[in-house]
Amino acid sequence: MAASCASTLSSLSFVSSSSSNSPPRFRRFGVVAMASVGQKVYAPGVAVSEGNGGLPKINLKSPHGSEAEIYLFGACVTSFKVPNGKDLLFVRPDAVFNGQKPISGGIPHCFPQFGPGPMQQHGFARNVNWSITDSEVTDGDPAVTLELKDDSYSRSMWDFSFQALYKVSLHSTSLYTTLKITNTDDKPFSFNSALHTYFNASITGVSVKGLKGCKTLNKDPDPKNPLEGKEEREEVTFPGFVDCIYLGAPSELILDNGLGDKIAISNSNWSDAVLWNPHLQMEACYKDFVCVENAKIETVQLEPKQSWVAEQKIELV
């Protein structure tokens, strides 16, 4: 049985942005509960609190014992704890929470650009405030939907009208995300995207299965001129610096994080994958994480009113 609560949250304020004088409504188990005007109501298991640096964050809690945290700045999931208390995600020790720089860790967005290009590295979506548009609960498992629309800041780099919806759903041992990009402009646009996911790891014991046979674009040693190749290994390991794109990646990869956990990273419509570990370029923390990223390297073109949707599931197996 599902319950849903549609609501909005301004970027840095908890004051309702609704222009209606009617109090918000929350439907649960067929009953509509009324809240006082201006009070923010979310589905059970969904709460908003002050996070690091005073930035608002969403807390998801499942009755099964799992938890997740999502910052509105960048719509960045910074924590996913499974019932045994382990956090499968990693936030770098040099991460800043000042609303000025992207959060370095968790699951940052790369949109509408992956990597370097005409705009800032990895695009602007990870460097702006998103808003809450909906929260819901299904069989006790909470979910929240965030929204990003174009504004003067985004248009200064990418002059198009768009809507991005990002739904995060928490389950007992898995975290689902759905990203939907819609062209709300009157002209076509194109983009790339990725979920730059950081996993807690012990890098010497890390391996990734499922990439054998994929075409590779290896950015080591020259990221500006990646070497084309083909992955021949059953398991990819990380003995040194790794920055490699895998084109036509399968719908599921298995990560052994070197900490005794195996994590299935599955997807729909994220056609590519990226593996990254900076090695000695980040000597303070490279041993403690690995990035396994679902990506769309090939350019997506959307005509007016068209949408593109991609899903990701991270599951402890």
C-alpha cells in the first residue's frame, strides 16, 4: 500500500512556496490528513533537517533498518546505510558543504555535461539547489522526488529550458534512483549525464565484474586523448591510477569493495560505465574509495516535450 505527499521546498528555506490558501493534504491508507497552513508534511520515513554547513538534507528511514541522506544542494545522496549499519557510500574528507562547490562524494550528478567541456566540469546540476516535489511510502519504504529547472544561472552556460526529476527510493538492502530529463524548450537540445557514485572500499581488495568485452576509452595517461581498447579481464582491479570509460556496459556490474561486501550495481538506460580511482593524486583518501559510475557518454538529443529516463539500483548481495 502506498501513500504520497506532494510538497515543495525552496532552495534554502523551509517555507512553503505554494500560493494556495488551502492546507497541504497527505493521503495515507485512503485517509486524507490535513496539516496547518505553512506546515511541511512528508510521507512516513521522510524528514528534512539541517545538515553539514547548514545545508538542508533529506533523511530517509526504512522500517527494515536502512537509512539514506540526500542534500538538496546538487541532489546529492551522501549516505546509504544498510541494516547492519554499514554505509556503502563514501564522502571524501576534503568535501565542502558551503553551497558553493559540488559535494565531493556520495552520488553526485553529472548533467548536462560529463567531464570537461564548454561549461564547468561535469555540468551544473551538482552545483545548484534542487527542490522537493513529492514524497511517498510504499510498504514502509520511503521515497522522495527532487526537481531542477532552468534559471538564469543554468542558461548562462546552457541556454535551454528543461526539467530534471530525480526520485530516490530506499529499501531494506537497496537504493533505487530514477532520473528523468524533459525538454521544456521549443527547440531541441543534447546532453550527457552520469551518476558519479563513490563507494566505501579498501582499494587493494576492490574488483569489478561484468565489463569483459566492452570497448574502453582509457584516460590514462592522457585524459585529453583516451586510448581505445577492449576489456579482456573478467575482474577489473585497481593497482594504480584508473580512469576508464566502458562503452556499451551491461545492465549489472558486481563490485567487491574489499571490505567484505559485494554490491550489485544495476541500471536501465545508463548505457555506459566509468571506473575511477585517483591513486596518489589523492594520497589522503584514495585507498578508502572507488568510483563505479553509471553513465550516458553518447550524446542524448531530445526534441521539445520529449523525455529521457534512466534508473539505477545499488544493492547489497
